[in-house]
Amino acid sequence: MELLKRLSEAAGVPGREEEIREIIKQALTGQVDELTVDRLGNLIARKKGQGPKVAVAAHMDEIGFLVSHVDEKKGFLRIEPVGGFDPRTLVAKRVTVHTGSGPLVGLIGTKPVHILTEEEKKKELKISDLFVDLGLPGDRVKELVRVGDPVTLRQDFVEVGELVSGKALDDRVGVYVAIEALRRLEAHRADIYFVGTVQEEVGLRGARTSAFAIAPEIGVALDVTLACDTPGVEAHKQVTQLGKGVAIKVKDSASISHPGLVRFLVGLAEEKKIPYQLEILPRGGTDAGGMQLAREGAAVVTLSIPTRYVHSVVEAAHKQDIRAAIDLLVAFLERCHEVDLRL
């Protein structure tokens, strides 16, 4: 899990994915036939084959912030989100502000409850209520920090029982699954493109542009999905459960999976005794939604890694589900030339 630890702890808000891109380059050098980077910043790795043309996408970016204002007197920073946050998960967290002269550790602060008015206590917390404290005087902060500098949450990657937990498992665990599958893959007929996509969290942007260039017949997105198998959540609202295997997505807000791909993946999982579960996600989408609409369209599906506490710094996934995702992706890439895409 050392590679996953590096991916999780590295920084890469939408539009600034270069640190993650370099880790992937290092991991795949010598494992693929081509490695290129397009104008938007997508990393494209190719393992050549005769066909069909298959794109596997996992996004490199994580939700984060950009500095939107520097208080020149006190040195506090205001931040603009890039990606979706629940502000409740941000109170009293540490962040890294990535400046041109190096990283700075900061603290997310807000008014203490002791001095809130009764009216303020009733209000819903907003990101605009928060600020970043660098512990430095205003004139020094003004020298070091500029509007637009990226800000990422700080969190160690740890193993917790049978789980792994850290920041940005969405979607560094998908990137990890792709790398491990490409390393294991041997005989294949498909012409395979792995894309480490950019700016997924702000609109599936990298998936759209890269798929337009590649023009795949089949697109497979790798991403996390909700595992709401926690106290207080009814069974029919849990989406997936940890430890029950890789999730084969049927539908989310951005795409409807091709039924032929779903059937084929279910058959493969059952044949090879890979644990799996079927998934319908009521809100949210993956890079499959971008790939599906490129050029004349592609048949797409998402393989999801069930994850608790998504979009927080303690995202948690089960090791068995990660292994199942790798196993099923390898099996699929070896046999995807057999898929019947007729509707």
C-alpha cells in the first residue's frame, strides 16, 4: 500500500495535478508502450493492441481550495472551494498552502462557539465563514501568498483494521487500481489507454477532452462510490457496503452504464469468484459521463471502490474491495474483445 499512501498524501487540486502526474509517470515507466501528457494536463498511458480501443480513466484531482483573499493586516486567508465540500468536515482542520516559495502549514479557523450569538448558532455553517491562519504576521503572509495559490487538506494515510483511510482516496484509490492492473496485465488484444484525468471534481473536464482525442469504443471509469453502511442509514439508502467487493455501476447522475458491459463484468466476476456488488448512485457522477459523450459516443461503465466518509479527510476503503477492483479490471482488459455491445 506504499504507492497508495504516496498518492493519497500528495497534493493536486483541480488544474494543479502535476505532483500526482509525476508519481503515476514513475510508477508506469517501463510498464506501458507510450506515456504522453495533453494540453489540459491529462496523463495518457498506452498499452498497444489490435482492438477494440478501450479507455480506462481515473481522476488525479482532489477537492481543495484556492486562496481568494489575503488580509494584509492580520495575515488570515480566505479560500474559494474547487470541488464540493460539506463545511462541517472542515472545522479545526490543518491545510497546506502551496506557495511559489514552498508549502506552508495552516489552520482552518472560525468563530469559537463561546462568542456566537444565539442567532449565529442557528445558522448553517458556510465556507465563507472559515479562514486560514498561517501563524505569521500580515506583512510576511503578503510576501509569501498570492491569490490563486492552491490549498489542500493535510492528513496522514493510515491502515485501520481491514480498511485504509486518508484524504483524496477519491480518486487516488482509482488511480492505484489502474496502475496495479496495468502492472499485472499480460496477454491482451485490446488497444488500452489509461488516462489519469484532470479537473473531474469541477465537471469531468479531462475525461471529455481525452476521450475526444482517443475516440474509444469502450470507456471504463475507476472511482469511489458511497458506502453508507453506517449507523442510522436504512439498508435501501446505503448504496454499497464495505467488504462486499468491487461495485459495478448501473447508473449515476452523469451516466447510465452500457448493459452489455454490466452483464459482461458480472459474468467475469462470477466466473473468477471475484466479490462484487451492483451500484446505483442517486447523486454524483464519474469520468464515464465525460467519455460517454465524446465524438459519436462510447459504451461506458464504472468500476467503483466502496468508500465511507467521501469528501472528507478520513475517507475509508476496504482492502478486499480494492483487491477485487484490481482483479476484475485485469480480467476485463484481458477479455474485453469478447464483449457484445449490441443493444
